Amino acid sequence: MRLFYFLINTNIFIALAAVVLTLETQVQLGMRPQFHPYLVLIFFSTLFDYNLHRLITVLTNKEALNSVKHRWVRKNLVLFYILVASSVIGFLWAVFYADIKVLITLAPIALVTFFYSVPIYKNKKSLFRLREIPCLKIFLISFVWAATTILLPVMRGATMYSKEHVLLMMAERFLFVFAITIPFDIRDMKADARQGLKTIPLLIGKTPALILANVILFLFLVVIVQHYKFTGTNWLIYPLSLSAATTFLFLNNKKIQSNFFYHYGILDGTLLLQGALVLGMFYLRSMF
């Protein structure tokens, strides 16, 4: 349990989830899961990105460290700085060995993500971040996850993939991440309201937002069935459907929602679980 707590608070857990999802993409593209330098790049870029916002908070708003959300950072400030520095060093090392096509693909995504947390401009009265744009956060998060974990394997694949296949994969990933991100916005309603941010739950309410998350998850299920049922990889419907079913349970079970690790452990864990289910089914099929 202590190790799990450490992995979540350092954001190593979510970085590992990004790697596993990228391995899932390899399988969806008809490849065998394999190590590639872009997996290291994804790991460290995710690790840095998820710690960047906390770093800005530490540097610009010391009072926020007293909140429960930033309690781990307050108690482990030196370790947090080491973690951020390590993620930057690891990212730069991966960039050095990365293919130029990978870097070109990542560059615009990285810039948008960076300026989401970092102010675009600042004056005496206020500062402006991309996050100030109503509802942008959830769309941006969903797009970045879809683009990063899918486009890199596509770019580095040995064959050409149909545009329809890639776009449907991106739609699936986008919808899934969108659905599990809504509960995070529901959790942050009070804090977002104080900051003047306009998120989906603040615009339509908590209950309609949760209903929307379920509708989006159902759309994810519809897309995967339509996408894979007439292909040679129709077996992917089973692990992806199981992923949707377990996520539906996590979204709607009040007992699970009260768990201390609900957001950063369980909901984030649905990303890792989906990848693990696909990889597990792939290796299970290869045994027979």
C-alpha cells in the first residue's frame, strides 16, 4: 500500500499507464508489443507534465501547499524537486535518441500542454492560461492522451495504416479519457469556481455531468464494436468491452467513489487496466 501511495503521488503511476496504453496501440495496429525509445519519451514527458502544474503551484502559490491535494508535495518537497529534475533529464535523454518524425509529432502537442499550465501573458492584475478557456481542459487532456499514445506508434510503424483505422483508434481513446476525466472536474468544482474556471460540471451541474460521462463511455463501446467487428482483430472487442464495463462500475458505484484512491488510483488505473487487458488477451491468444 505504501508503494502504491508513492507511485500515485509521484505521478509514476499515471506515466506507467501512458506506456501501457501505447503498448496497447501497438497491438491494435497489428504489431507485437515491443520496447521502443518512444516509450521512454512518453514515460518521462507524462511524468514531467503531470508534475509541472504542481511545480508552478509550489513556485507561485505557497499557500496552496496547505491543501490536502498538495499534502504529499509539502511533506516531500526535496524529493519532489528531485523527481521533476529527473523527469526533465530523462525526457532530454529520450529526445536525444528519438527519431525526428517522433519529435515533430510531439512538438505541437507539447507546446499546447505546456502553455495550458504556464501563463501565456501576465500583467499586474491577472495572468492568462489556456485553462481559462471554458471547458478546454477536458478536451485538451483527452486529445493529448489520444494523440500521444496513438500517433507515435503509427509514425514509427513498419507499415502504412489506413486513415480510417487511425482516426477510429483516436476517437476511442479520446472518448475513454473524456469519460474518466469528468469525475475529476466534479471533484474540483469548488476550487474551479473560486478560480473562475468554467468546466462541464459547473456549467451543467454534477448529476448531468456524471450522466454525460456514462453517455460518452457508451459511445466508446459503440465505436469499438463497429470498428473491430469486421476486422481480423475482432477479438479486441472483448478486452475493450470489459474495460468499458469495469469503468462503468467505477463511475457509478458510490462505495467505490468514497475510496481514498478513487481519482488518482482507480480512475487513472482504468487506463492501465485497459492496456493490461488488451496485452493479456494478446498473449493469451498467442499461447493457443
